[in-house]
Amino acid sequence: MSREATFIASLRALATTPAARNLDDDCAVLDLGGETLILTHDMLVEGTHYLQGADMADVAWKLVATNLSDLAAKGAEPLGVLLGHMLGDGDDRFLDGLADVLGHYNVPLLGGDTVSGPTGSVGPRSHGLTAIGRATHKPVPSRAGAKVGDGVWLTGQVGAAMLGFEALKNIIGRDQTGVDHSAYSRPMARLAEGQALAPLVTAMMDVSDGLLLDAFRLGEASHVSIAIESIVVPVAARDRRRECLTWGDDYELLFTLPNNCKLAISATRIGTVEPRGAAPLILDDEPLSNPDGLGYAHD
């Protein structure tokens, strides 16, 4: 078990309110009067989530979009965001990117905090964002509802962020004209798709850490086996299919759906929910009981 997974397991003893959903989801789901609020918080760390020397406008976009992606997986309508920002080089560009992404999604900035590191500090910067949304459908989708016999579906394709990362890594500090790295630098949150799917799905989450790892987590949360046929998964690089399935950062929606449901959005069926056997994930008929190597996890 990774250090991150061990730490989260310890936090569950403190997260006892039903709104925390046992920390099995990426969002808290809080009933308040006649509304249900959806709250999430994610961070970006220089050198881990974005490259040193990256355009800070792209960093701001990614910070907001990745948090809104968590709301999308709950079918939520964004209400606003709170920003935690560490000051440094490129702050003007960060503000430009923040204005772009907030305008694109029509989401207001509600507040937050800014800090400075120690004078002369050369350590990595970090940025946090809390996104607040309103549920558009109840019950709010979770990772825990997949049913045996459901289809397993994916919006879009996986692997595009991997290719974007590689393109960006090769051009930082040089002419970027004509090089498209937007899938990595400026991902899109599937908010409209999430809201359309919320009344239909039995389980849903976004693909942030790799399709295989996130499918493994969905199977664990739902106490089923998620059986995926790799050849039908839409990928950005067919000759690198396995890498596309594990790389992450794509922010597509992974969901399960009863067979009699009709979709009004574009998505691909990539597998079936099976009774829980020896593993929460089955890839091409091979049970995978160990999440190591299936995607990105903090050490």
C-alpha cells in the first residue's frame, strides 16, 4: 500500500460524518436545507503535477479544471471556487489563466488565501483549490453503486494527456508554435456530460490517476469486479495502449450503467460489471488484485 493510501486509511477514523462518504469518493456530499452541496479540494505541486518552467496560465487552468472534474463526476453544477496560491514567478500569467478558465466555465472566485515561501526559497510551489457545487440529481452518484450486469463506459479517450505531457516536456523554454499539449496543460472538465449522466448511472468517477487504477478503485468501492476489454478502449496512441490505460490526467468520466439505458452523450462501452471474484479489476480475462503499476499513486 502506498504512503498516500495508508494516510487516507488513517484519516477515515476522523471523517465520520456521512457527508465524507468514508473518503471513498473525491467529493464531500453535504445536505443543507433543501440543497445538496458538493465540495472537493485538489492541489497541484510543481514538479509533480506540472513541469518546472510551465506557463503559469496553464497551471491555473489545470488547477480549476481538475477540481471541476470531480464535481462533474457527481453531476454537480459549480457554484464557485476558493483559491490557495503560493506566490512566485509568473503570477501575472497565473491570473490570466485563472480568468480564462473561470470565464470558460462561468464559475466565480469566492475567496481563498495567498502565501509566500521563505525568502530565497527554491523549493517547489504548490497551489490548492476548493470547488463548491450543487447537486443536480439525487441520489448523488458515487463510486459505490455499480451493479452486476451493468455496462462499464468511458467518455472520450485516454492517453491524450500522456502525449501532451511529452510534447510539452520537449518544448519548454523553446518555441511552442504549432505544438498542441492542451490535453495535458488545459484539460476539460466533463460537466455537461456528468449532469446528463447523473440520473442514469449506478456509479461514476473521473479518470485522473489512470483508467486501470481508477477502475480498480471503482470495483473496490462497489464490491464487484470491473471487467475491461482493453482493445475496445479508445486510446490516443494505439501502439502504446497499455501506457494510455495507466498514465492518467485525462479527466474523462468512467461510469456504470444498466443495459436498458440510452445515452444522450458520446461514450464507449469498455466492459461489464461482474460478481466480485478474486480481484476488483479484470483486464482481458486476467484478474488484477494488486493496484501497483495500474496508474499514478503518490509514494
